[in-house]
Amino acid sequence: MSLDRGDNIPAAIWATAFGGAGILHMVRPAFFDNIVPEELPGTQRDWSLGSGVMELGLSTLLIASFAKPQLRPVLGKACALFLLAVWPGNIKMAWDWRSAKPIARAIAFIRVPLQIPMMKHALKIGR
């Protein structure tokens, strides 16, 4: 698999996004605890930290894919699946914030449908 500069853009975007989100999960886990659905087994903190570890791992692998582009097809799928897996948290956040101030509520609600184009964009990593 050979890459031109344009092929690196989705990987760079997602490496940055997942890296930043992963760090936030580690330094401010309480925020993320609140959006973990209570129905999941284990503690909300376990899920918050676990998803942060996943994001940091995906970010690291995406950075590694600049040297090893053959990683990209599986990474694109892994990133899209991860975004699918955390979607219930976005839905819970929108529900929980339905009475929040208008800007916070709008942000929470817009994240739900935006997850679909985000997953599609993540799949571009592997193309």
C-alpha cells in the first residue's frame, strides 16, 4: 500500500482526535463516567478509563501507520467500530442533557447524528 499526502489526512485527524480524547479520559474521567450507561457491567469508571486506553491505543497505531501503511485497512475498521461502540454514551448524554442550557443541549444532541459521518470518515483511513 503506497500513500500520497492526501491519504494521510484522515489518519492524522483521527490520531489527533483519539489522542486528545484519550488524554481527557485519563485526566478528567468523572465527566465521562456520567455518560456511561448504567446498564453496562462493571463500574462507569472502568468503562471511562477503558475507552480512554482504547483511544490512546488507536491514536498510537494511527501514528505508527505513517511508517506502516499496511495497518490502515484494519485501523479504519477498528476506529469506526470504536465510534459505534461509544455511540450509546452519546445518546445517554443527549438524554441526560435534555434540560441543560441551550448550547450544552445542542452540543449533546448534535453529537448523536454526527456519529454516522464520523464513522464513515474513519473508514477512509483504510482506503
